[in-house]
Amino acid sequence: MTGYGKAQRESNGYETVAEIKTLNSKFLDANVKLPRIFNDKEIEVRGLLAEKVKRGKVSITIDFAGSPVIQETTLLNKEAFKAYYKVYQELKLELQDTSGDIFRLAAQAPDVIQPNVQETIDETIWQEVKQVIEEALDRCEQFRIQEGVALENDLSQCIASIRAWLEKIKDQVPERDTKMKAKLKSQFEELEAEKIDKNRFEQELIYYIEKLDINEEIVRLTNHLDYFMEVLQEPESNGKKLGFISQEIGREINTIGSKANDAIIQRYVVGMKEELEKIKEQILNIL
């Protein structure tokens, strides 16, 4: 489900901006962009995301403006020092020189003494940055909740439309049956002059009528629509269950269409299929 949240704060000479965007996805896929000074906090940020967002493609960007604390130390490369010292000592013996201070020369050689500069931020500053991230996550969650309410309304409207089409089908069934009986009666009268097995003919007639009967499908479809609305209103996310129910709804609609034998009912079936496609597309945005 799409979502967006942004928060910012200025404190103690620092400015923090957190921006979060989410898109629908089957799994949690997080892309975290942090200032270099907070690289060691990435796992903690991902943990905050996982608590709020169960699924989706998430992009979180943290911008931080301020002067970090600079800590500068020096490191001694012992291996380089030993190598230089050994070379100078060999040269001193070879040249029989007694004037040079080879220890000082080795210490001053390149890469022996290395500066170590570290940028650090006080833990209290990170806690403030963390609060900004949590605020952005809360706003993103509110955005998603609002979208969820709109999504629920859309699905409810689609179900209501399918019910309306189904009521029209139920109203059309008696007229369809009357036309079908009149047609069968006319055909039967044409066959009376011929020698036919009436018992056999009646059996085939009953089979034909039962084959076109859609009352059971209407009842099952009504039950599926009721169950869909029941699951939709549950507090827990049930995207997969709604997907399964929509498949059952589609199965009953298709059966009604195949057994309709009536142009008007077929048009109503097309209307129901159109609403069902909308439902299937929207369900992809539900956990």
C-alpha cells in the first residue's frame, strides 16, 4: 500500500529531515539512505521500519545538517617502521656510518605515522534523530490508514454493485423461465406428430431444465458476498483470504453466465465481472 511521511526538527544547531515513501510489494523491501556519520545505525533504522511496516517497498532518506565532533588520533604502522628501520640499519652497516639516527629516520618515513580522523555524534543527538524517524513513520502509517479506509469503501461499493446486478438477475429469472418453457412447449408440439418416446423425452426435458437452473449459484454467490464483507471488516489484515473469496465469487458469476441462456442476464453478468476485476486489482494493495 502506498504511503508517505515526512518529519523534521532543528535542535542544538542540528537539523534533521526524515522522509519515508512506501509502495505495494509482496515482501518488505527497505532502501535506507543515511548520512555517512550514521552508517552504524542502519540496522537500528531497519528495525524501526520492520515494527511499523509489515510489507511493501520502502524508501527512507535521512538528511542531517550540523558539525560533527572531530576526533583525531595517530596510528603507528609497526610493520612499516620495522621495514624502514631494517633497511636503514643495513645501509648504516654497509657504509660504516655512525652519525645517523636510524630510529628517527624510520619513524619519519612515509606511512609509518598515520592520522586517524573520526567524526562522531553524541548519543543524545542520535536519540533526537531517531525521534524524527519515528515521527515520519507515524505520519506514513496515518497516510496508509487513510488510504486503507478509502480502499475499504471502494471494495464495499464494488460488492454493493455486484449485489445490485444479482438482484436484477433474480428479477429476470422468472421471465427467462417463461420464455424457455414457451419455447420448449412449441418444440414439443412440433414433435407430437412424430413417433417419440414421451418418457425419454420428459427425462431429457427435466435434465435440460435442471442444467439451466441458477438458483443454487445465486444462493452461493450471495453467501460469498456476505463473507467477503465480513472478512473486510475484521481488524486484522486478510488480503489473501479476500483473494480466495474473490476467486469463489468469480467462479459463481462464470457459472451463472454459462447457464443464463438469456441475453439480458448475460449483460448483467458482464456488469458483475467488471466490478469483480476492480476488486481483484484493489486486493493487491491489502496485506
